[in-house]
Amino acid sequence: MAIAQNEKELMMAIRGHFEIWNPLSEIELEIGRRMPLTKVSMENNGIKIGEIAYPYRRIQIKAKNDVTIKRNGRSARYRGMIDIILTKQNQFLVVNSIELEAYIKGVLYHEVSHRWPLEAIKAQAVAARSYALYQAQVNERGEFDVTSDIYSQVYGGRSAERYRTNIAADRTRGEVLIFEGEILPAYFHSTCGGHTENASELWNHQLKSLEGVICPFCKNSPHYEWKKNFQLKIIQDQLNKHGYSLGLIKEIKVFERSDSGRVRKVQIIGRDGKMKIISGKEFRNMIGPNEFKSSYYDIVMKGYFFDLLGRGWGHGVGMCQWGAYGMASERYKYKEILQYYYPGTEVVSVKTLD
């Protein structure tokens, strides 16, 4: 997976024995016992680590223990192999190649609390494993399968492993969701707010197992209901930044809703009388997914401001994580949780798909 993208430089440390290779020619470049925190930068169209410059646009690091990558003031330790790639844009792409089960252990802590009921964490483990394998199929010709952020699955490497999340990964080892014999793109999100969304509203999926369901289980989520105030000028600036020619905004209205109640389209009315229709998905992405926690909201105009009265956090497709927490608290087992949010699916061992 991609653990860093579009970086001009970064810091790296290695615990224990390591080897640095040119993976294209399979030539070993260096062997070492450890590496203190060292700067990785560009030099002469190649990659420089500390004072040593390698005249290659790609190098691979194999470490006995783990590699620490530090960027933007944050650091994390990673198992497996690390590829440092200098892209055509002369920016670093850092890819961590790792065995699937170790990857799942590095994901769970960032997706759900390690203090949650174990059945909820186990459900998350199966969903995360299924999503990762589906993405591996889709991106098999790319440099990486998934990213390590909210746009894929948040991955924290070895630093993110916890005792209870590791137990959940081990007890569901190799288990994935299938629908009609194929790996399911098992999307998930924090809180649905009472009803999950049809995947077809957001992506090109027409699967019965990814249609929305009523969810009475996530009412204890801190994101079940929320309110946020916005200045119309800020919205206007963001829309113009993304290519919309808008003057002063007079009003924003919900124009159309999906079956789950989420905003499918919004109508922007200018003070000059002109109107524009924008998809709810695009509108949320332009303003920011952490500003608009979800597309499940009402708009209340207040002059040059407006309030968003919303429910839920995330895109709403697939498993509601706080709903899984609620179900597990009511003693549902992880397979029952998965069946509820992904109806018609089966939990099978990935070995049976070979």
C-alpha cells in the first residue's frame, strides 16, 4: 500500500539488519545493521539516503525488524518491504509491501477502538480484509493496492497494533466476504445515522448486498446527530476554486434526496437569480468530508449564513461501524453483524477462492 505520496523529502530509520536493493536489476546496493533517523531526498535524478546517493529512481528496503517513516512531524513503524519511488513529478511515493494478515493488524486500531466488543472488531477485520483483497484485484497492475488514509483504509503499520485488535485479526484469519462467488468491496463508515446508503448512489456497483438497510443500532455514536454553521462566502469561494463561476450566493437548497434520505443534489441560487445544480457527493467533497460529516442533512438558511443539521459520519455505504458496536453490545456475533449490513453475503476462507 502507499504510505506516503507527493513528498519532496522524508525521514527514515531502520531497526536491526537491513538490505537496500535495486529491485529492477535485483542488485544488492547496501547491507547494514541499523540506520538512525536519516533524511531521504532527491539528488541528480536519483534517491539520496543520508550522504549516500543511489542513481536509481526506485530502491527497495528489506528489514529484519521494521522501518520507521517520519513525515509532517509524524512517524510510524512498518513491517515488510519498503519501496521508495521517485515519480515523474519528482516526488516520492513510498509503498509498503506486506502480508495480508499483518496489514489487517495495522488497520484495525485506526478504524475502530480496541476497547470495543470483540465481535465488532472481528466484523471490522473481515470487512477490512475483503475490501483490501477487492482493491488488490482492481489495482493489480498499479504500483499499490490501497492507500493508508481515509480514502482507502487508515493503516498505521506496526505502531498501530494492539492486543485486542490482533486477537480479532487472528480469530478471523483469512476470512472474507463473498457475494455470488466474488470478493465483496466491503465498504464501511463510522456512523450511518439510521439508514445506510445504496452503493450505486456513489459508485458503479449494482449489488444487492450493498443496498441500504435501516440501522437502529448506532444511536450511541457521538456523530449520530451534528450541527455546523457556515458562511455563504466560504462556500462560494470553495465552489469557485473548483471551477464553478458563482457570484454572491443567496440560498442553498436540498434539490433531491436518495432513498436513504441523503442529499443527492443541491441547488445553489445566486443573488443575480442564476441557479446551479450540484451532486451531493461533489458538493461534500468540495467543501470537505470533515466539514460536511455526511450527506445526510437539512439546510437552514440564516441570511449570509446557514446551518447544516446532519446525521452520521462518512459515505454511509456498507457496514456502519457504530452500528456494529451497538449490535455487538446486544450480543450479536460478528457473522450476524456482517450479514445484516451486507445481506446475502457469505463469510468464507480466502483459501477456498484460490
